[in-house]
Amino acid sequence: MGLLDGRRILITGAARGIGLGAAAAMRDHGARVCITDIDEAALGEGVATLGGPDERLLSATMDVCDADTIRRALGTVESRWNGLDVLVNNAAIVDYGRPQDVTPERFRHVLDVNLTSVLEVTQAALPLLRSGLNPSIVNTASTQAFYGQPGSTAYASAKGGLMNLTRVMAIDLGEEGIRVNAVAPGFIDTRLAVMPDGTHAHDTETFKTFYLDMGRIPLRRAGTVEDCAGAFVFLASDLSLYTTGQALFVDGGLSATY
């Protein structure tokens, strides 16, 4: 038996990267998973990667900043599976910019995608979650929700807000039996690690010297999406029934060295 046998799960931003890795692990543990993404082509590739579509795998195009697509995706889950047990708010965009450089328009856009959308998707999903089995919400935060890094004004601000949103949702939804937690990845090898000039952040000499050779990341390597997947499975499963309002760091020990 799997840890998530029969659970109905919707994951945003799941066409690739951490979201797709979480979907694969959850399916391996018996869950029914609906992956959503704004990128239709990538979504189709994600479905193929997961070996679907089938009775345990749905997909739906969703722009997390568009109420109509959110509603349609949740409607698909309700019509096919008659409910929802787990919501994973994973969709995000990365941004590089210092306070003196970032434009107000860009700042607002990053907050809309990485923070405000979590509230809006959660609000839309609550009617289904309220009747779910041991319902759980898992938000993808970041080590940058807790510690600053150069040039991450909008991204870190959004993730910091997301962590406090996670806490207050845990407080206010706890009386309904809905748990709300976050996974806080560190340096993970996804497309978000590619900088604006096309350079992969993990290939730079600064990263190799400071984070790996000098041990700022004690495990001496960047993480993979597979490294993150188990945290999502744990927080979605009954193994974490008395865990809410928390962040589970998946960072190779980075947060221990700050």
C-alpha cells in the first residue's frame, strides 16, 4: 500500500521541475494527481513523462492569476473525482533585481504569481477540500523566505509573504481540520536556476567555490527535484496529521550554515 492511496491531489505549476517531481512521487504512492500549468505544450510533455493520461492522472491548463482557468481546473477534478484531498501550490516565477533596479510593475507581477495566486487558488479549492480526507495544503516556499540573497528583491519578498500566508492559513483553517504547510527548497537544479544571461547558476565558479567547496551547502551538491519530492509526499500524507503551519527545508543543509 502507498502512503497516498486514493488521495485526490491538484498541483499547480506541475508541467516540469519540482511540481512534476512531486506528481511522480505522489503517483508512486497511489495518489490520483491532476497536474496544471500555464504552458499547454509543456503540460502535455509532463503528462507523457508520467505515463498518462489514465484514470489516476488528469491535466488542466491553469493560469494561477486567472480566476476562470482556476475554476475550470477545479471543475475538472470535481467532475472526474468528486472532490479534492490535497492542494499543492507550486506555481512560481523567478526574478533577479536589486531594490534600486526592480520596477514596481515587475515587483507586483512577481507577487501576483508567487503569492497572491496562492490565496486565490486556495480560496477556490476550499469547498472541495472541506469534504476531503484529512485535507492538506502544501505550498512551495524557498530558503529565500527566511534568508536574503543578493538581487532577489521581488522573489524573496513574495516567498517571505508566502511563508507567513502559510502560517495564518494554518491557524484559520485548523478548526476545519485542514493542515497547511510549506516545503522550502534551497538550490535545486531546475530551469529556475538559469539566470537571465543563460548561465546556469550552479555552473558558476562562485557557486562551486562558496557553496560546494567551502561547504555552505554541507552535502556539497545542488539538489534535484527527486530530492524535494519526499517532502511533498510526507506533508500530504497521514504521517503528518499533527503537523501544520510549518516549513520543511530541503536544502542540503544550507539553512544550517547561515
